[in-house]
Amino acid sequence: MLALRRGQIPDRAAWAIPQPLKHQSIPKDTRVMCPSTHDITPANVVRYEAYLLALLKRGNEVLIVSKPHLNVITRLLRTLDHRVPNAPNKVEFRFSITSATDTISRKFEPGAPLPTERVACLRRVIDAGYPASVSMEPYLEDPDNITFFLSYAGDVFLPDLREFWIGAMNYDVPVELAHLYAPDFMDRCWRLYAERQNARFKDSYQKVLHIDSRGRVKQT
């Protein structure tokens, strides 16, 4: 949707064909989220790895955001371990885990790794000593199911995470998921998680509930 709005692609079908963006100037010694508009896959991991190492060499910290493939994450961890001194202080991993159910994942995230593989990646980076966070945006089923799945499938609990982000679907919401993004459901999620220090809420929650990213009610 964003690529269409920006004129980066002519139609939805073109999204499946990778296109390099124009060069962007990134200040040194800053924190960079990368990827931001693409993902790391077995097909592009070699190019991504080279770019990641270049960013770290010039002094940037990197937040790696992905719907992760286990072989990709295993490769990146091995490279960081061998080529980047003190890498866990320079790199954080944030994985998009939006459901706990294979059928839901296949339907709404076709081609992406299934939930079990993503949780295995999360466990892998935590065991390697890296800060890790989870993005449940947009969650495709009750976030309670997802947090239970994290603990059941990967022995990962919310306190293990630097942050976990909760967000609703912003565009083209399917009828069968609409109840998950109704104001009363969002209010329930906010009340359930807001007291956790590592909980974060995306713009979709902030606009509806008039809160900030940490779940604090904004003063009017």
C-alpha cells in the first residue's frame, strides 16, 4: 500500500519483483532500522549481509526487522560473531510474529515463514545474547494467543523481550478480522499490556485510544 502511494510500483503484482531504492544518505553513528520496506530472504541475504556490515563498520547501530527465515538468521548470527566485535551491543533483532496459527499465517502472509520458524529464530537470537523484540503488528488473532505461543513453542516470555509492539491492521481489513481492531477490543488489549514496562503501542492504537507509544494516556 505504501509503495503504491509513493509511486514505487505501478500495481500490487509488481510488489513481488524486488527493485532497489535510490541511494539514501544515512548519518554515521546513528541507529538505523534495516530492512524497512523489504525483508531479508534466502535470495537476497548475501547483499543484505554486505550492507549490514558496511553500516556497522561506519559506526551505526542496526535494528534488524524481519519475518525471519531460520537459515537467514543463523547465517547473520554467524557472520556477526566472526566479523563484528561486541555485536550484541550494536545489533537488535525485531521479529514480526503476528499469529500463532499456520492456517492464519498462510492465508494472510503468503510466502512468509510460518509462526514456529519465526519463534525458533527469536529463541536463537536470545540464546546468542542479542537484544530481541517482537512486533505484533498487525496481529491476526488475539494477542493472548500469540504470547502463549511464544512461551509454548519457544520458551520465550514477555519479560525476555526488550520490547513488544502491538498494532492493528491499517488498510483493507478483512471482515473476519474486523472484530480484532474494534475500539473495545483495542481497549482490552491496552489495559491488559500497558502496565508492562516493555509494552509499546503503534500509531493505530495511539490514535484510537489517545495514548502514547508506552500506553500512557495523553493529557488533553
